[in-house]
Amino acid sequence: MQRVRPRSAQPIVIDPMVGDRAGETGRRRAAGPLARIDLLGVPARTVTEYATARQLLNDSRLVEDINSWALSTSGTVTRKWPLIGMIDTGRSMFTVDGAEHRRLGK
């Protein structure tokens, strides 16, 4: 897999109230195909190009299970984080990896 690097070292702070959708979208796209973002104090990445999304979704290193995420296991993201419901939606093919992911995807 080709390594995709963000163009900016500084994360784009995402406004959960979406006060300036067009401006925020423009800043994310300008930051490159894999932009660094800040979601209410949590560092993350956002994909801004279709080809990069396809590449990532086909990469077995992409971890979908929140229980395997470093930010979850370190305690950075907890059940008290305001956006946890968007990330931890329960067990489904979108939130598990490996054999269980393949089984649920059938």
C-alpha cells in the first residue's frame, strides 16, 4: 500500500455544530487526501478522496474494533466522550475485524 501523508502537521479542529460546513470542507480537502483532524480533543484522520478511501478500506491494517484502538485502550476515548455513540455503535461488520467481519459481511 502506498503511504499517504497529510499535507499539514496541524490538525483541523472540527466543529461538531457544523457552523461553517463549506469552509471546514475546504480546509480538510486542502490538507490532503488523509487530513489530520481534532474531534473534541481527540486526534483523528479524515479521508477526502475516493481513491484513498478505497485504498484504506482494502487495507487489513485498518482497525475497526474500538477495543483495539490505541486511543480507546489508553483511556483517551472513554464512554464519556460526547461522540462515542458515533464511533462505538455496537457489534456489526462495520465495527469488527478479521473472521467476524467477514462472517457478518455475508
